Amino acid sequence: TMKHIWVINRYNDPNYGDIGICQSITHFLENNGYTVRNFDFIGQRLKFQFTRTIHILSKVYSARKEKPECLLVGGGQLLLNNRNFPYALLGWYLVAKISGIPLVAYSVGGETLEKQGRFYRWVLKLFLSQAKSVYLRDDITVKLVSQLIGFHFDTVPDAAYLTYEHADTSDSACTDTVVFISANSISRQGIREHYKRILDTIGKVTPDRVKISVSSEQDIKAAEEFYAYSKGSCLNISTEPAKSFEQFIRQISAAKMVISSRMHPLIYAHLLGKPFVAIPTNNKTQSMSEFLLKKSPENLADEAKKKLLTALK
């Protein structure tokens, strides 16, 4: 019989990595006989506790009416201590608890150990203890979770690897080096040094034409700033910020090399068999780039698929 699953992640976010994760999970599940309904992890960015409560109660009502067989909170950086994430975690915990629907956390990540308050720890512990299966995305997240709540969970490759066989680059002519710019995790005081580091890296690794792009709409301003900064160099640089997930993938498919300070351009470069260079702005990107250099995309795809199907049994 066909199983019905709610997939919960950040598919409304303007981050192409999150969009790709959502598409990968959905595509893989549908190919394996599941029906899928997608929900945004955060939902609308609600300002008041009352409206947050109404939002969650509506999901409880829908869950009891639809009776999905699983809530799959899947992929992306969901374990963060900011204004929205703890409430979202608490909300989906309540939907699972009140509705009696199994909860699975698959390929979820986090990156910071600073300023984790009691409320965040309490919510995280509730959420993870409610889940029947928990797979974290990387060793940084394993460390975060074990330090915060004393639990230790297994890792699984990023959810993007679920659709490895659908990454077709046969028609792509490799032309430019593509640099994905981000000021994520960089202070305003450190921006110039970050841009200088990117220029130095470009100069060392490629003599080719360089195209500046982004993997999130949030990075467009940083891309424009870097392009203006690069005018003083002798490098052949143009700018073409990706405006959709499809354009983002096409740019990587046509690249001779990918340089990135965000994680998902590195992951998709690895998936598509492109050389890549990381310019990390945080531990997550550094850790992931080192991990990818040791693994083949085929092996990561096999592992991601097996663990997701196991988690849903």
C-alpha cells in the first residue's frame, strides 16, 4: 500500500540548497511508492505567540484529518537557536505528540554552540526524544547535540545525495570557474579580509574566466559588493547571480571549477563531478569540504538512500 508522508523542511526559503534538499527528498520518496505533502519548517515568520499557537493547532487538526504515517523533518540547518527555530521545533514536536504520528529527523544540521539557553536545550531534547529515528548531517552537528543534551546520534550524507542519478551534465560545455559568494558568518569588520581571501584563492587556482554567483537570494548584496571590490584586480571576472535553483544547478554543470564559501555549492559540485575549492566562513563548511574529498558521490548516495528507507520502516 502507498504510504502518505509529510515532509517538513525549509522549501520556502530563498536558499537553493534548501530547495534542492526538498526536491531530492520528495523525488526519492515518490519513486519509492510514497505520497508526499510538503510543509515549510518555520512556516510564516509569525511575530506573536498567539498566532504561532494558532498556526500549530491548524497543523494538528490537519494531521489528525489526513493521518500521515510519518512526519519527516528532513534536511537542512534546523537545529539553530534563533527567534524562529526553537518555536518551530516545539511546534512540530507537538504536532507529532498530540496526533500520535511518528517523527523522523533525517539529515538535519546545526553549526553553533554559543548562547544556547535553557529553552532551546529543553525544546531540542523534547523534539529529539520524540523522534523514532534521528540522523544528523555532519560531525559538527553530532558534537552540538551531544554537548547540549547528552545524546549521540548517527550521521547520514546530505539529503541532496538522494537524487544522485538525476544529476546529468552530458550536455554541458565547461566554460567558466564559478565562485559562489556569501558573507554568511562574517562580521562587517571582516568582510574586506574575506573578499581579499577569495580573490587570492581565485588567482591561485584558476587562470580562466570567473563568474560570480550565489546559492541564496540572501547573498546577492554580498556578490555585488565582491564584484565591485574585484574591479581593482587583473582577473577576468563577470557577475551572474543565480535567480533560481535550476539556474544554480546549470551554472555548476557548466563550470570548470567551483569555488564557494557556502556548503551546498560544494556538495552539488561533488555530485556533478566538478573540482571544488572551499573558502569556509564557519566550521560547517570547512568540515563538509574535508569530508567530501574523502568520499565518492556514489557511496554517499547509496548510504543516504539506505538510511532514509531504514528510518521510515
